[in-house]
Amino acid sequence: NAGVTQTPKFQVLKTGQSMTLQCAQDMNHNSMYWYRQDPGMGLRLIYYSASEGTTDKGEVPNGYNVSRLNKREFSLRLESAAPSQTSVYFCASSASNEKLFFGSGTQLSVL
Amino acid sequence: EDQVTQSPEALRLQEGESSSLNCSYTVSGLRGLFWYRQDPGKGPEFLFTLYSAGEEKEKERLKATLTKKESFLHITAPKPEDSATYLCAVHPSGYALNFGKGTSLLVTP
């Protein structure tokens, strides 16, 4: 049982480059989320998708876009990476907007 | 504005030395309070959900309690393997959890 799978685990980008973080869950959950975690800031919500076909902004959406490709997959795209986007990114899913199951994270560095 | 504050930021205990972590919150329409454990390099792992004041839940050496303004995570006779960051989160009316900044716990032999 894989749960929530994120790829890649590590990534280094130069300022201005773009990339997509992939997330897939095999628990048949309706809701999926992207959080970022920074030292001293805790987990902050970037975007979420309450159900397939819907996406909404969270607390820190600027500089990001998301796509809910299907019920299983929710991707996060950085169009033009900035050093301020250096962070650890976590994808999560839930059945009922409550108990979240997290992936193992993507450590992103933007130089 | 919904807020979650955890204290202390860091806690160092000797093995067997019991203590408590605090999570205070201000939220309109609480739909649940959650505790997660996070090990270095990993995603948070669910521990407990509490829904109403007075509720308690236990798992091994951990017990979570809830009042109208705060929650405590009591750790009884901790072991080194309990070392982790413990995160508190609230579920206000809406779709996503609001997380506190966490308490980093180190238990030494």
C-alpha cells in the first residue's frame, strides 16, 4: 500500500527555471493538498483540491499553479522559480477534509 | 483570524521523564483538533483527532486532551524513539487544516 507518492524527492533549480512536482495517491481520496514547510514557519497551505475537477488557493498560492489531473493525481507547478520558493513541499490527501495522509516530501532548492 | 500556537518550541527530556506539549488555538467553529508526529526527512504522520472539550485519546505513551482553548499532548515515560517533531493542527470551518509550528522533542537515554 503506497499511500501518497511524491516525485522527485530532491530538486535543484536555477532562478527562472520551471518544474512540476508530481503527487499520486492510491487511497481513493477525494481531497488533495499541497503544503510547503519552512523553518520557523510551519506547514502552510499552497493549494488544495476538494474533489476532482476543483482547485482552490490556500494561504500562499503566489508563484504556483496546480492541476488535478484525475482523482489520483495532483501536480504543483512552479512557472518561474525564485529563491523564496526554496522549501520542502508536501502533498497530502484525505477522504473527508479531515485526517490527512502525507507524502514523504520534495526538498527543493532554488539558486 | 484562526491561529494555532505550540509551546515549547523545543523540549529535551531524559528517558522516563514525563512531560506535556501545549497547543493553544483560536478558531471560529472548530471541527477538530489534530496531532501529528513528524520524523526528520519524512511527512507528518497522524496520531489523534479530538472533537470536543473533555475528550481524551491515548496511544502507547501518548495521551491527547482537549479544552475549549487548548490541547495537551502528554508523554509518559518517554523513550528515545519518541524523539520527533509534534505538530498540532485545527480544522476550522473550511477545507484545510491550519498547522502550528511544532514542538521538537528530543529524548535522551
